[in-house]
Amino acid sequence: MTNSIRDLLRQDADRVEIPTVDAGEVIAQGEQRLHRRRITAVLASVAAVAVIVVGGTVAGSVQHQSEGPVDKPNENKTNQTDDVQTRRLTYAVGSTINWGGSTIDLASEQDPAGPRGPWHLLPRRW
Amino acid sequence: MVVRKSREATDFTEFMSARSATLFRTAYLIVGDHQLAQDLLQESLIKTYVAWPRLRDVSSAEAYTRKTIVTTAISWRRRRSFHERPTDVLPDTAVPDPGEAVTTHASMVAQLRTLPPRQRAAIVLRYYEDLSEAQTAEVMGCSVGTVKAQVSTGLGRLRDRSGANLDTAPLDDEAVNS
């Protein structure tokens, strides 16, 4: 006996009772899914923005904490002014160097033989 | 809730009323159960409605729904294992004698329903929907070679189990091409 698989399937399909599909129900459920999809998209966007903001804030604070002050103050000392070191005011006017209260006149200190270069350190061969 | 334009809803309703019977038959042949086919069709139509703006014409909408029916049926079967039904009486597992094989229509349909979902979907698409191997592969989301293997294995099992000589002549378009 030879059965055509096509005829077999068509006979089976033709015998089945076709149900009525409620278009309103299908559309309502489709709208529900679209609504859920929109809400999910909005929530995902909000979550992404929140992650970026929080991540940026945390990264900024961690970076700020890691640097810290270069010269940390000593918390054990009550008088911070003890650590202040005073230095003499030093500046030059013309050939005179002012160093605190004293002055050094370079003109009087000049070598009468003239300026010396590093060559005066070389040994003479002649 | 934002409801889509009434024009789209009207077009979708027209599509449903025109094609739901054909699509239900396909769903029924793939799952082999009336209630399950109804659920499958409804689920596929809902997915089609969601994707409706992307589907430009009725033919592409029907192809999309058919593809959704196949992929959803396969995923349901994989997930739920609904082909396994509880029963009080264990079935007779004796191997049928080919000489005494009952080759009635009902027994053949029953044998067809015992095939794995992919084999069955491939047979339905090839021999009921009259799709080519390439079109079947497109709908099932697999290669042409896989379709050939699924159809060949499925038909081989049907022959072995029923002992019937199945006429599985190739489709006209393939006969011309080959």
C-alpha cells in the first residue's frame, strides 16, 4: 500500500476543526507586551544612566582620596607654626646680592686676573 | 497604555481572519494536539502583532507567523517536554511486524506524531506547505543539509514503524531543477 505523505498530511489537516481566534484578545496581549517592553527599555535606560553617574562619582572620589596632600601635617603637634622654617630673603640688584640683612658686592670680589673658566683647572703641558 | 494606530489594528485583524485557518492547520500538524495548536497559534499571532510595523505586506506577515509557529513549537517541546504525557497504562513496546502492520490513515498520523519536533516540522513544511528545502531551512533557522537529514530520518522512521511504502516524491520545482 502506498501512501502519499502529502495526502496524509492534507487529510489530517482538513479534518481538524478550525477554532475561532479572538482578534481583540490577541491585540490586547500584544499591547501588553509592547507596554512591558517600553517600560523595560525606560528602566534599562535609567539604570544605565544611574550606573554611569554613580560610577563616575565613585571613581572621582577614589582618585581624590588616593592622591591626598603631598606633605601631610603632623596631627600630634598642636602648634603647627613650629614646623615653619624661615629663610632669608635673597635677591640680586646689579652686581650686589642681598642675602637677608647682609650684602655681597660681586664687583669688589672680582678676580683682577679676569673671569676664570674651567680651563684654569687643566694641567699645563708646557 | 499607548494603543497602536487603528489602521494597523485593522490590517492585523484582516490578516488574522484571512490566514488564521491555514496557520492553525500548520500548527496542528506540527504539534499534533488541538488545544496546543490553538495556544501555539495565539502565541505566534501575538508575536506577529508586536512585530507588525516591521512587516510590510501580508505575505511577509504570514511567513513571519509560520516561522514563529515552528520555532515556538520547537522551543516549547524542548522546554516543557509536552510530548511526554502521563498515562495509567504502559504502552505495548513490541516491535510491529511489517507484514501485519496496520497502514491505515489513523495509524500513520499517530506514527507521525511520535516523531521528534524538528523532524516533524521539516516534514510538514516540505510536504504540507510545499516549501523547498531552502525555504524550509529559512523557516526552521537551520541549513539545507540539516533539513535534508531531518526529513530523511523522519520518513525513514515512519517507514520502519508503519511498514508502509510512503510516497515521498520530490516537489515539482526540485524535480525541474535536478
